[in-house]
Amino acid sequence: MIPQTEQEPRPAAEPDGGDAITVAGVSKSFGPVRALRDVDFSVRRGEIFGLLGPNGAGKTTLVEILEGHGVPDQGSVRVLGLDPRKAGARLRDRLGIVPQQASFELYLTVREHLLAFGGYYRSSLPVDELIDLVGLGEKRRSLVGRLSGGQQRRLDLALALVGDPDIIFLDEPTTGFDVEARDRAWRVVEALRAAGKTIVLTTHNMDEAQKLVDRVAVLYDGSPAAIGTPAELLADQGSRIGFRAGAITPADLPGGLAPLARSEGDRIVLVAQDAAEALHELTGWARANDHTLPDLDVSRPDIEDLYLSIVGAQTTRRETAPTAPTGAHTTE
Ligand SMILES: Nc1ncnc2c1ncn2[C@@H]1O[C@H](COP(=O)(O)OP(=O)(O)OP(=O)(O)O)[C@@H](O)[C@H]1O
């Protein structure tokens, strides 16, 4: 699915113990704000590594350091075995970056824009295949300035891929996408992984994280509060109990359950370590108060449950879950 390069292969990656990225003891402050606090982790070659965290948790600061745009106050990073501040074009050629806000040459067509960008790289992917890959086939000859917001984001993705990078940084890549475009983008990301690319995916979209990541770090107040595969991180999260809320709010639940519960769409969801105990308390309360708990089910927690257990939010909507890094409860 991913097109092959047309030109000569690039030099082999430097050995770095199988890791594409290593972050060792990185701290970074902006005046009194400690954006990153002694961060340690690695990203393996060929994996999709998710970076989650509420607004202000330090994700952008960290990614900027990895891209060579920021300098840590303490600690060091290696990207493909290289120091991103010193490696220059040797590394730049191998990184694909999809920023949240891209700037475009609005007077070029989609195709011309990609051809122009591809010219900056030692080798580039065939642009027509790339255009098809991101679903812009019908807009091939349209001026970039005429694209919709979602179409410009697809162009962002194509621009990040045109140099056939080894590592791709995706910053909320599907924000503003309709469902079809989002599904297509997810398939593209999966195809990139299948082609051996390493992907660092920053997202507030828990469905996106659940669907795509191999491993994930949840940053909270500048430090990773959890790092691992979703399965590892969810292993000790207990069980998720849900039912259709009707007129019930989380605060109506009995004392032991209310702090665990949140609204999720038209349901109330709670994650409990001891499902039998929680169900006993819930059903006893429901019977005593004439509630029928419609559509009651018990399932395994997901990444959103993990995320919320870390950031402390009580109410959320799926698809968007950015919350303040204060541990305060939100009331969206
Ligand atoms: N250039 C800067 N000058 C001053 N403070 C900064 C600067 N860049 C980031 N910060 C602060 O550092 C902290 C981390 O910011 P960062 O942008 O890395 O968070 P984030 O996790 O990417 O947030 P978001 O999800 O909102 O993009 C925040 O408190 C932010 O205000």
C-alpha cells in the first residue's frame, strides 16, 4: 500500500539497541513552568507510540525536542541514534512531521505542492500514489487554497510522508476529519506501521489511541504517569460497568460508587477493581430505589478509562477528552 521510493536507498539507520527514539532524564522549564520533569522512555522501531495527556502536560514540548526544535535543560534524546540538534539534514530527511497547524503554498495545486516538497528530500515517494493514499485523488489539480480544512489536514499527512521518512510524528492527525476521512487516515497509519515505519502519535482522541497504538505514554504534569502496551496498562484496571443513565447522574450513586462513576454519552460508566462488590452495591441500590439499570453490562476497561483514572476527570465524551492537568473534575 505504501509506494516504494523512486531513487536510491538511504544509508542504514544507526544502531541504537532496536530503539528509534530514546529519551533519558529530560527536563525542560519555561521560566517558572516545569513543562517536562525527568522524562525517560524509548520508542521501538516499527511501533506506533501514543503520547496522551491533558492540555499543558508537555507533549508538544517533548515532540519539539525530538524534532530538534527544542533543547532540554537536562537529559538527552537520541532519534535514530542521532542528536536531533546536531544531526541536521542527516536526520531531517528521515523524519516526517504533521504539525497541528501547517502553512501551505496556497497558489499551488495539491500535486505541485507535493512535488515541490518532495524536491527537498534525497528521495521522495511518487506523489500521485501518495495523493491517492490520503484520499485526495479528486483534488489532485485543485489549488491548495481551495481545500476544506479536513482536506488540508490530509495534505499535511501527504507532506509528512513525501520524503519517505523512517519516523513520522503525527500531532492530532484526524482533528476536523469526517468519519470516512478519519477511517482512511487510520488505515494509512496502519499501513505505515506495516511498512516498518515508526510513528509517534499525539492525540486527545481516545478511540484513535485505542485503535492504533502499540504502546502509549500518558504524560501528566510533565512526567509519564503510565507507559506500556494497552494490555499491560489495562491489566490491573479492574472492570468497567455501564448502564443507560436515564435521569440518574453519577452523584446519585451510593457512596462507594459515586467517585468511580462518570457520564459517557447517555450512559453512566464506572471502573471498579472488584466487579462483584460493585455490582452488589449497584444492584442493591437500584432495587431499593426502583431503578432498572437498563442495558447494564460489564466489560474490560479501555484506554480512555485508564486515561481518566490518571487525569482524574469524571465526565467525558468519547472522541474528545482533553482536560486540565489539575486533577479537577470536568463537567462538559
Ligand atoms: N514557549 C513557551 N513559553 C512558555 N511556556 C511554554 C512554552 N511552551 C510551552 N509552555 C508551557 O509548558 C507547558 C507544557 O506545554 P505543551 O505545549 O508541551 O503541552 P501539551 O501537552 O502539548 O498541551 P496541548 O495538549 O494543549 O497541546 C504548558 O504549561 C505551557 O504553557
